[in-house]
Amino acid sequence: MHHSDELQAQIDRLSADLETRDLLLQQLSEELLRLAKIERSSELPLLPPPTTLALSGNPETDPHQLRQELQLMTERCRALEQVVRDLPQIYRRKFMERMAIIKEKVSALQAENFQLRQELQSIGQRVSIYTLATPPQLPNLPRPPG
């Protein structure tokens, strides 16, 4: 029975490790999705789906199956860690893409502003030349009777 007690203790440890990792990965996944708000299909690598430990706590759980689940959770954890490392670059690239559009708009507005100011200055000069060249004339009003 000593060997079965060791085996049960190992199964219990692996089950506890899997439960802890599953919980932490679920929390991390939720937090990443909440913060990132980026669609995984276009920006983030596809992550292995989280596994649920339906068999945890069962004394007949196969240690090999638990190891496989632990391996899957470890892979998912690594994938999420890579996502966390990639997020600053993703945000930086998205920010630069948005800034490029804004810079183009600002540049176009500045060019239009410059052109309008030149037109206004030209019109102002023509008006002042016309005003200086032709003195104002008073209209011929009829004289009052009498």
C-alpha cells in the first residue's frame, strides 16, 4: 500500500498544480483580453484552449493524463507570457499607424491653411490697391426742395 500512497500523493500534487495553473491562466487570459481589447485572430497568437479539470480529485485519475494536462497548461502559460511580451510592440505599432493618419490630416490642414492665408493676403492687397487708386465717391443725392 506504500506505493499506492505515494502514487496518490503525486496525483494530488499534480491535480493541485493543474488547478492552480488553470485558475491563474484563466485570470491572466481574462485580464489580457480586458486590457488589450485586440482581436486574437489579427494580433495575438492563437492560444491553446483552456482545459477544465473534470477529473481532479478523483483517486482513479491517470497520472499520465494529469501530466498531459499539466503540459497543456504550461504551453498555454508560455503562449500567454509571449502575448504579454508582445503587447507593447502591438500597442506601439497601432499607435504609430493612428498617428500617421493624424499627421497626414494635420499636414493637409496646414497646407490648406497656408494656401488660404496666401489667397486672403492677395485679396487684401488687391482691395487696398483698389481703395487707394479710386477715391471714394459720394453718391449724387437729390437736393431738398426749396
